[in-house]
Amino acid sequence: MSTLTKPSPLSTDKIWTRDFVLICVANFFIFLGFQMTLPTIPLFVTHLGGSERLIGVVVGIFTFSALLLRPLAGKLLESKGRRFVFLVGLIIYVISVGSFGFMGSMVFLFAMRIVQGAGWGFSSTASGTIATDLIPAKRRGEGMGYYSLSGNLALAMGPSLGLLLVGAVSFKVLFLISAGLGLAAFLIATTLRYTEVEKGAVKTTTIKFDFYEKTALPPSILLLFITVTFGGIATFLPLYAAQKGVSGIQWYFLIYALSLMSTRLFAGKLYDKHGHKFVFIPSVFLMIIAMLLLAWLPSNTVLYIAAICYGFGFGSVSPALQAWSMEKAARNRKGMANATFFSFFDLGVGIGAIVFGQIAYMYGYASIYWTAAGSVFLSLLFYLYILTKEHKQGSAH
């Protein structure tokens, strides 16, 4: 078994160690810069003379670039180490985002969005794996909840900040600020103390094309069914609300973010104490209620109630599924487990955006949320199947 380069962060039951605080701060800067570009990239494409079809391509290629490269990031996390993947990913991300403001061609923007997706796939996979390394195993649900909170804070602040800046400064300045936040994360990352991967500690059998961690598949598949709802909310909810004459859409995202952040106070501890069944089932029902309310959507009040239900539901289940995906993975496979988890997250978002676009065109916006409720219900059925299978395996032993 290999030794640690420095005293192991896993030797204590404390969550709030120096390095855990630093990785949370770095994650906040990464996500804040990323969230600032979400609503402004489409505006920039329009500024360059791009059509709505090109906006969809430029926005979508980022997700699939990150998706394709996460498995490679997972392998490199185990073979090259956490530091290498995290720092390289951040460098790629900073250079790509910083270059946006200097472009006057859609071709180059398209190419650099692919590069940005690569940097995002590497850095976000590494960051989550490092956080997992730093959290004591018996407090993993609670710790991942706190870690996720750093990204949720950026989610609450980033889109509004990006739109505010684009109205006050040039696109070039906006993208340089976003890149600067990534650079701040890079500087923080250089001060982190990393552990070596225990390559010989546990024998694992891997297939030739090693693109996923088998033990992480059940929670990752559950996540896919859930994250398809993102496409319906982020892309089409503003248009749907305007069609219905509901004017409080800007408050929906704030209420959602605040509700999501509040779950960090209890959801992780509930997972650590009672397991995923005490978190998953109530969360799924809350998300189904949210989707049904959005399909109905008669008023602002119903919109806000849906935001609360969705925020509490997704905010509780996401860190629980991430902790579950790491739970059974060997020490030298946790990087690949984290890559598997985020790959299914990306896949769900990408599939949701494409499928819901077709549904909206053929059947109207309300049908998006009826379908989304069905997708979340399918996750519940698959979850019950997993529980039944685990129960049978436990009885056999």
C-alpha cells in the first residue's frame, strides 16, 4: 500500500478541515464563473449574428464535450492523481472562457466551447473527488451536502450577476471576470494537500474500455431520470410562464435556490443516519408534485410552491445520490465513480433539453412537465427495483 504524501485528511472525523474549506471555496469560484456564462452565452451568440439554431448548438456542445471527457478524467484521477487533473482542467477552463471575448467568429466560439467543456469536465470531476477524499466516510452524506452548498450559492448568484454585468460592461470584460474567478480557483487548488491513490490496496476487475464504475451505476441511473427535468425548467419555463400570463419567473429561480440550500442543514445528516431510502423517496414525491404544479400553473403562488418543492426535493436527493455512488467504490476507483455520477447528470440534462424541445413543439409547454413528472416516477420504480434486488441478495447471504 502506498503512503500518504502528507498527513491524511481521512484520519479525523471532522468535516471542516482546512483543505475541505479550501475545496469548497474553489468550487464556489468555479461554479460562479460558470453560472455567469449560462444566460450570457446565448446573448453573445446573438451579438455575433448567430441564429436560434446556432444558440442551441453552441450551448449544447458544451454539455456533451464534458460528458465525453468525464470518464477520461476519472481514469486520470486514479493514474495521474487529483492534483494533475484538477489543475490541468482549471487551466483549460480559464483559457477557453477568457478567449470568448476576443472572438468575432462563430466557428472559433464553437471550437472553444468544446475546449471549455473539456476543462469543465476535468475540473468539476476532480473537485468532487477531492471533496470526497477529505470527508470522513461515516459523515459523507453530510459533507457532500456542505460541499454542494458551495455550488448552490453560485447557482443563486451567478445568472443574475452575469446578466447585470452584461448590461453594464462589454462581453469581453464579462468573460475575463469569469476567467478570473477560475484563476482564483486555480491558485487555491495549488495550496491543497492531496493524498496519493492507493493503487494496490484493493484488487478490482476492470474491463478493457474502462469508462465507468460499476458500483456507481444504480444511483447514477436514478440521477439521469431526475436531471432530465432540468431541461424543461431551465430552457422552457420562462417561455411557458409568459404564455400563461405568470409574471414572477425571476423569483422562481431565487426561491428554488434558497430552498435547495436550506436542505443542506438536514438532508446529509439524514442520509448518514438512516440511509438513502429516508432521503430518496420523500424527495422524489416532492419533485413529482413540483412538476404537476408546473403543468397546471394557474398563478404566481403555484409557481412559488413548485419552486419550494423542487428545491427541497432535488437539494436533498442530489448529494445523497452522489454519496451513494461513492459508497461501494474501492479507494482507487472513487475518481471513476464520481466521473460516472456526473456523466449521467450531464446526459440527463442533455437528453431532457432535446426531448422536451420536441415535446413543446408538438404538444405544448404543459406537456413538458407532465412528461417530466413521469420521468421522476420512473426513477421511483427503478429505485424500488434496486431495493428489492438488494433485499434478495441480502437474504441469499
